[in-house]
Amino acid sequence: MQSGYQDISKYCAEHGVALLAVSKTKTPVEILAVYNQGHRIFGENKVQELVSKYEALPKDIQWHLIGHLQTNKVKYVVPFVSMIQSVDSWKLLKEIDKEANKKNHNVNVLFQIHIATEETKFGLSYEEAEAIFSNPELKDLTGITISGLMGMASLTEDEQQIRNEFRGLKNFFERYRQLQGSNIKLQTLSMGMSSDYKLAIEEGSNMVRIGSAIFGERK
Ligand SMILES: *Cc1c(COP(=O)(O)O)cnc(C)c1O
């Protein structure tokens, strides 16, 4: 067992920041070791893995999906997921809404914003997110609540660049936080991973997503 959990959880509590333990590739036994220390919020990036861990593990775990979601897989996660952090298109948002309404659910979602320079990372540009916020049809989506934003900074040693990317997202978050709407309640700013969570917290994150620093490196 890695000893990272206690330290990180304490650090987050002291800073008033929520901690999502990212358990992708880790076994149910490894997850239970963290669960048994009192942790209840876990994140996965693949639908199939998320569903099978949900089935195998205690039902008081709050599961967050943090990886790219294809519209044809939405129906598998909507029944139990507590947040989808990786909404990156209007089409996906509409599909989540449709499935949520079928199940009489309301799903909390975050817009994933592309803040890194790498091209491989998914996410909306600021302009695309703005277009969704100003879409007149948004108010008709009663099965979702847009509860915040998620972003991943570039994989770089350049601390200033990472800070700038986080700061840009924080500014955007503050701007849209003013927006009123029955399904828009921006509260969560999910930014920061094992390598950059302290920077992210300094730049205004209120939820960090941490995998390897808790569970050890992934193979
Ligand atoms: C894997 C992953 C993390 C956690 O990464 P670590 O570097 O292991 O902390 C955070 N966010 C997303 C979206 C991920 O896919």
C-alpha cells in the first residue's frame, strides 16, 4: 500500500479542496484499501472499468467519470454515476440529458475545457463552451446540472505555463459562475493531478484528481 493517501487527503482538507481518488487500472482490492481509510469519491476514465468496479465495490462510493465518453455508452453510466467530468460536446450533453430523463435522474456534469497545448487531449475550447452556455436550447435540458469545469494542464516542466493554463480556466470559471439558470450551478473547478495539484490549488482549484500519488504508478 502506498502511504500517499493520508498526506494528500490531509493537504486537501486543510485547503478546503475536494479529493477525487483516480483508481483507473487499479484493482478492487487496491481501491478498498483507500476506501477503508474513509475515502468515498473515486474516478475512472473508461466506461467498462467504471461499471465493473461499481458492481464489485460498496454502493456508498461516489463514482466520477473523468475520461472521454462516447454517446452510445452514456446509458451504462447514467444510472449510478455521481458526476461526469468529461463533457466535451453539445451532442454528448444532450445524450446524457436524454438518458437521465428516462431514468428520472439528474446528472451533475462538468465541461472539460482544453487548456493544454497538446493536441491529443479532449475538451472544449473556451469558444465552444461559450457557445453551449449561450445555446437557447440549454434551458430545456432538465436531466443535467452543469456544476463546473474540468481541465488538464500541459505535461511540461514549465511551471509558469501550467500556472497560466490553470489561471485561464479559473478566470473563465469565475466569469460563468455569475450565469443564472435552473440547470447551471457552477461550483466545482476540477483541476490538478499528481504532478501539479499544489499549483492547481494555488491557482484556485477546488477539486483535484489524483491517481498515481495515491495508488502508485500505473503500469
Ligand atoms: C489519470 C487521470 C488523472 C490522474 O492522473 P495522476 O497523474 O495519476 O494523478 C487525473 N485526471 C484525468 C482526467 C485522468 O485521466
